Amino acid sequence: MDNGKQGNGGFVLGFAVGAIVGGGLAILLAQEDTRDLLVGKAREAGNLAADATEDLRGKVNDVTTQWQSSASDIYERGRQVVDEARANINQAVDETKANFNASVDEGLSSADRLRQEFQNRTES
């Protein structure tokens, strides 16, 4: 009977050692799976961040292009306004010169006429 009890004790001891070793291996494997899961999630998060960064970069480029286009349009409109104003000023200056020259010519004609009249009066 001693052999039977000793066999049972060896079995229980073997079972306990097997349970401890199995539990330890389960913990180690579970930690490796957890590590792999965390590494996978970290990679997913990194890829998501890279995609979001690329999307943001694209949107910033789009907005920058729109602002540059708007700035070009505003510059062109401003240039047109300045050109129109310059043309209006040049036209006004030309008209003023023409009016001034006509007035000077009219004044000279009047002065010549009055001088002639004065000379005719003094000679007679």
C-alpha cells in the first residue's frame, strides 16, 4: 500500500508541477500575445496618424492654393482699377490741356483783336 500512496503522491506532485509550469507558460504566452496585440494596435495607430497627417497636408495645400489664387485675382483686379484710374487721369489731363490751349488761343485772338481795334482808334 505504501507504493500506492507514494504513486498517488507522485501523481499529485506531478499534477501540481504540471499545473504550475502550464500556468507559467500560459502567462508567458498570453503576455506575448498581448505584446503582439499592443504592437499591432500601435502600428495601426501610427498608420492612422500618418494617413491623417497626409490628409491634413492635402487640405492645407488645397487651402494654400485657393489663397494664392484669390490673392492673384485680387492683385489683377487692383491692377485693372489702377490702369483704369490712370487712363481716366490721363484723359482728364489731356482734356484740360486742350481746354487750356483753346482758352489761350482764344485769349490771344481776343488780345490781337483788341490791339487791332486800339490801333485803329489811335490812328484815326
